Amino acid sequence: MSHIDYRSAGLQLTSVVVVLAIWEYAGRLPVSEAFPSLSATAVAAWQMMRDGSLPQALGITIVPMAIGVTISAVAGVLLGLATGLSRRTEWLGIPLFLVLQAAPLAALIPMLVLAYGVGLATKVLVVCIMAVPVIVLNSYKAVRHTPVSLLEMGHSFLGTRRQTIFKIILPAASPVIFAGLRLGTAAGFVGAILAELLISPTGIGDLITYHQSIAEYPQMYAAIVAIILLSALFLEFLDRLEVTLFRPERRAV
């Protein structure tokens, strides 16, 4: 690891430590009775891990989240590539995804519940509605902003359309595509929790609602932090995947 990498890692660690220290200090003041300290939240998280309530809730939440995020990633990238490569597909699809991105999801959930009930399908659909537009629009923009010089080079070497897409457009567009995947995944995680809060009280959403209702705020924050950490780990996985597939210059020597 280079000196720059060590410095970057040190700054990231410092920022995390500062935020955690502020959390502990604010919780001990306290700024609010509903805002526990970091230490109290950590103790609550340990107790929830020991009694199994937190792992069980995470297991329930992960199912619609994993299905929805997987469908969103595959469909979003494919649709983004299609709209970026075809003007006709762009005219048909982009307005729809702009509307979906701007639509207030909370207003759509009652309609989804009426149509599909309160089961797994509705939760997966909520995740997809949150994630797909972000991924599609970022992938579309990434393809459209492929450097013209690279495309001209491919034409000068008599590259086929397939070769141009896989050897020029995808590698050039990969940073923005993966940025869209990260944003879409984060939106999908929000959608999964929103579905559990508004559709049926299960998983992490049920833990948050229950502990809030009985004023056990350390347990409530422990559940919130758990899903944030899970989301952060998945985003880190996407970053590593991007480096492995498309960014060899960022790999460790």
C-alpha cells in the first residue's frame, strides 16, 4: 500500500472515530432522552445478538432486500445500456424512469399493497422501484458520455458493434455505472426498511417500531446501526468488484 493509501485510510479512520466520539458525548449530555450514547447502543446490540433477535430480524430483512437489489442491478444496468445505445429506447424509457425517480414512494405503497398484498412480492417491488430508476439513469448517462475519441479509435480498427460495446463502452462507462449501482443499492436498502415499516412489521423494521413504542431507544438505534453497517459492507463489496473487473490501476500491487 502506498503512502497516499495509508494517508487516505488514516483520514477515514479519523473521521469515523470523531463521529463516534461525538455520538458518545451527545448521548451522555444527553441532547435528548431519545438519543442514547454509543456505549449504551453497543451494549443493547450485544444483548440483541445474544438473545438472537437481531440476527433473526436481519435474516428476515435480507431476503426481499437481496432479491430486489439483484433484480434491480441486472435489470437497471441492462435497461441503462439499452437506452444509452438506442435513441428509440431512450425516447420510450427515460421519461418513465424520470417519473419513477421523482414519484413519492410512500404514496405508491398503498396501491402496491392493494394490488399484491403484504407479502414478499410487494416488498421486493418496493426495493426495485427505489433502486431501478437510479441505476438506469446513471448507466444511461455513462454510456452516452463514452469519449468520442475511444469510439473513433474502435471504428478505425474496424471493431464490430459487440467489440465496441464490451471492449470500449463498458470499461469507459464502468465508474459511473458502479456509482449508480452504489446509489441504487443504498436506495434499495431504504426501500426494504420502508416496506417493513409501512407494509408489514417484520425484520429490522419491526425491531425499530417495537423498541420505539416501548421507549427502548438503545435497542432501536442498535437495529438502525445494524442495517446501516450491512448496507456499508455491501457498498464496499461493489467497490471491490469494480476494481477487480474494470479498474486494474487501483488494485494493490
